[in-house]
Amino acid sequence: MNVLSISFYLEKQEGLFPLLPRVVDLVSDSGIPVIVAGGIVDGRGYVAALALGAQGVCLGTRYYLGHLY
């Protein structure tokens, strides 16, 4: 996916889950793994991303809400 395609999708404000299967289809022949980041806040989102073709999920900012001390 090139920069022009990405900016087109962002201008339409399309969410992660509708976009993910198209990205997976675009890179499926190249062997590039698709790692999803952003908007995944629980186990259901994690499972949904994997079901839609992602090879991995990057989590982290959700833990920012937790009390560390």
C-alpha cells in the first residue's frame, strides 16, 4: 500500500477493522506480516484482528490507564 492509498483511507476516516482485510489482501503475496496497532482495547479486539488476517497485534497504551504505584 503506498502513501497515496493510505492518505485516501485516512481522509475517509475509515476504521481499523474495515481496512484490515484489504491491507492483508494487498500484502498477502509479498510475505509481509501485518501487525495491527491502535484501537485494540480488549481481548475481543485482539481476536477480531487475528480473525481478519493480522499476524500480530501491538498493545500498550491501554495499560497507561492503570495505576502503577
